[in-house]
Amino acid sequence: MNSRGIGSQVKDSIPIAEFSASGTFGDHDILRRGFTSVKNELLPSHPLELSEKNFLLNQDKMNLSTLRNIQGLHAPLKLQMEFRAAKQVQRLPFLHSSNIALDTLRGNDDCIGFEDILNDPSQSEIMGEPHVMVEYKLGLL
Amino acid sequence: MDRDTVPPEPQGGFSFENCLRNAALEKAGGVQGFRSPKARKTGTTIAGLIYKVTGTGRPYGALCQFPSLLTRALSLPSCCGAGVAADAEMTTQLLSSNMELHSLSTDRPPRVITACRFLKQKLFRYQGHIGASLILGGVDPTGPHLYSIHPHGSTSKVPFTSMGSGAAAAIAVLEDRFKPGMELAEGQELLAEAITAGILSDLGSGSNVDLCVITQGGAQILRPFRTPVSRGKRQGRYQYQAGTTAVLTEAITPLRLEVVDETVTAMDMD
């Protein structure tokens, strides 16, 4: 669980796994990520990519800091605690969880956005290998 | 087993995976003759105006749109769109669903300003990459309202407006003859003329004028309201008769093929 604050979780670049000469094909998957280039690693491929990646985090940051200014420290603390508790309710690592408690807390249960229509995670075409994913999640990998 | 076989956490929403690939293809394409698929570009003229508030204080509004991009958001606020057609349609569908959910959770009929704010926030988030310019109109408990919403998220509350590629012609007509408090028939006539001006002056806008009248009781779509121009009819047949061109010489060269190798493979029919 990431125990750092929201501000430090905001990403300002798209991370790509580093090269390792030891693996058979290296860590870089050409099929999925294309040929390597320094520019690709540093700059986002689309102007909206970074802003979309950080959108939820930025919005939370703004709302919680406004809440802190209006109602004091305890209000955002309590809310964040509830969010973290709800985020921990998950299924096994390779199964998709509906996150119903988290959605209800955030108020997403009476909104429809592009994240519900496009690229629905429950209908993702990529499936990970269960054993590898469990080991990765437990930190054994 | 590699870390790389763990797929990234799937996230809903837009996926930018192919952007780099597409950019690389476009750049290299000129060299090898690859042409990316082009979007089909047509034009639109949409316009709207607010007409009479009757003596009993029940307000009415009218919205005229062309072509058939009106997506009804409930029975009250309705929206017509110009710009990228798919974007406008998706956005209005999202608007419609969200307005319905919002009105169910607040247990009140939705207001036009709510729809406007929703659209504005959504479009600003995507910084104009969603190319939907919309005219939103409706009647709610506070009266008739008309908003024009641009792709970057700016909105304006107006008594009449027009958008799309034929907007300049339409707005000229509207600015000349609009008066606040017109009657329904007068308003319809003015809008039809404004759209006709757009049709005649703009190459892309098509041939039909569709109208949508929004009142307190709901929206009524009149399609087609008027067809100012129709496709011309050809005067005669311009095809040549068979045999018009005389054949002067004819030369036939047989292509002789030599059988080099013959193999027969038995196919198992079980």
C-alpha cells in the first residue's frame, strides 16, 4: 500500500521498464511498446495522456485541500482513510473487482463517464497469468 | 517468468497505446506510400433561438438543427451538435445518461444549466480534443434557456445562436431579424431562413432543414421541415451507345504455358 501523500503520487512521466541485459530478450517488449527511443520514454505520446493519467489524483488533491481549508484537517483525513479502506477490498490479483464500495464513496455510482464506456476493465482482452500475478502481488517475484 | 508478463492494471477510459505507433506510421508513411485513413468531412449549420414567453408566464423555446444530429437529452434539455460527428453524438449520449441519473438521484426535473455545466466540464477536461460544438436548449422551471458550447469548453448563454461551418451565414440572418418575444410561427420561419442561408452559402451543409420545438411539455421534432434545395435532375442520358467507337484493328497473342511440375496430393475424406 502506498503510504505517501497524494501529491507525490502524481506522475509526471510515463515509466518504462528499464533495460536489463540479463533477460533473454531484455525487459523491453518491442511488440507491446514499440522500438526504444529516448524521446518516447521522456515525452508522452499524446498531449492528453499525462493529464488523463493524473486527472483523478489532481481532482482529489484539489477537493481535499479545499475541504481542509473549509472544515479543518479532520475532514479530509477521515475521507482518505475511508478511501484507503475501501480500496483494499479486492478479489484475487488476476480477477477484476467491481470496486463498488470505492465507487459509492466517490459518488461514481450515479455518474457515467468515458471510463465506463470505453476500455471497460471487466472486458479486458488481456489476461495475466494467475501464478505470476499472485507472486507479483505478494512481492515474491 | 518475467515481470513483463504481468500486464499493467487495466484502466477504463481513453487508451493512448497506439498514439506513438500512429505517429511513427504517419511519419514513415510518406516514404513508403502508406496513407492513413482520412475522416469524411462534411458541414453543418445549426441554429437556435428562444421565442415567446406567453402572458401566463409559461416559457417556450425552439431549437432548429440540421442535419439529424439531435440527440434528445430527456424531454427537456435537448442538444444539437456540430464539429466531429462522433464526438458530438457520444457527448450528447453521455449527457443524456448523466442528466437522467442526476434527476433520479435529486428527484427533480433537470435544469438546462446543469446540462450546460456538465458539458462544459467534460469538454474542458479534454482540452478541445473532443471536437463537439453544441447548442443546448430547453425549458425548465426557471424558464427557457439557450446555450452554445464550444469544443474547448467555453459556453455562452444567448437568445439566439448558430454554429457549424455554415454558422456565419445563419447568424447574419438571425442578427438581422431576431426580435425577443416572437411567435412560434415567426420563430420557425426565421430559423428556417437562417439555416437555408447556411445551406446555400456553405458547401458542406446539406439540403434539409429539420426543426425541433422544445416547450414545457416536451420536444417535438419536425423532420424535414423544409427542403430549400433538392438534387438536380439530369437533362438527358450522356452514356455512349455500344458500338459508337469503331474497332480498327484486333491483335490476339496466345500466352503459351508450359507444365513444369505436377504433383497430386490425396485428400483424406474421412
